[in-house]
Amino acid sequence: MSRLQKAIIVRIVLFAAVFLSGCVGLVRIDLTGTWAGTLEWTDGPSTGFTSPISLDIVHEDRNVSGTVTLVGPGSEPFVLTISSGRTGARSITLDASGTLDSVTPSIAVSLSLDGDFDASSMSGTGSQTFSGNTYSFTWELVRTSGPPEE
């Protein structure tokens, strides 16, 4: 084998090693499952207050669907349906909406989450709108189940 051929082979092997090492971080994480944690209000009348939040989600390709469960007045849980959810390499954005029926009259509620994730946790910022008012919060979740075995 000539010197030129050896040099070409070494360059190909080095290029392949560099290329493949860059792909390791791009392994897709399936977020399907149940996630539980807290949100902490950063403005409004409940600034500093923490409240439970959970997600029950299905993650297909880059799309996220499912539900968000929050706690309302009287510690009664209420469920919002995810109307749009997307993931990036390690980021998630979702919008959910529903109705808080435990009060009279019932109140339309919408929620937006924006954050980052890994295989076992998510965190970020968000906002919730109800009665014409929008309030901000930070949130943190950990995986409690899933993804399903294949």
C-alpha cells in the first residue's frame, strides 16, 4: 500500500470518527409517559406559590399530545388538553387548554410551556391565562413512568 493510500485511509477513519461522535448526542429521547412536578408562580397574586403539575403525554416524531393536570381552587385537580406540542433536539413547547368547572361560572384556562428536557427531567418557563389575566411561572418535572417498552 502506498503512502498516499495510507494517508487517505487515515483521513477517512478520522472523518468517520469525528462524524459519528457528533451523532451520539442526537439520539432521540421518547418523552411518552407520565411526568410530575411543580410550577412556581413568578408574578401575579400568587408570586412565589408552588403548585403540582403533571403531564401524561404521547411523543411521536416531533409532535406531543396528551393532557396537563393542574390543581385548582379547593385543591381540586383539573385537566387541560394539549392542543399543540412540539419538540426540538432537547427542547419542548406545548399549549394546552380546557375549562375549570369547579367554580361558577366555569373559567376557560390556557397554558403554555417552553423548556428543555433530557431522558428523566424537564424544566422551563410558562404562562397560564384565565379570566383575561396571564400569569408567568417556572416549572420542573421528572419522569414517573414510560416510555413503553418496544
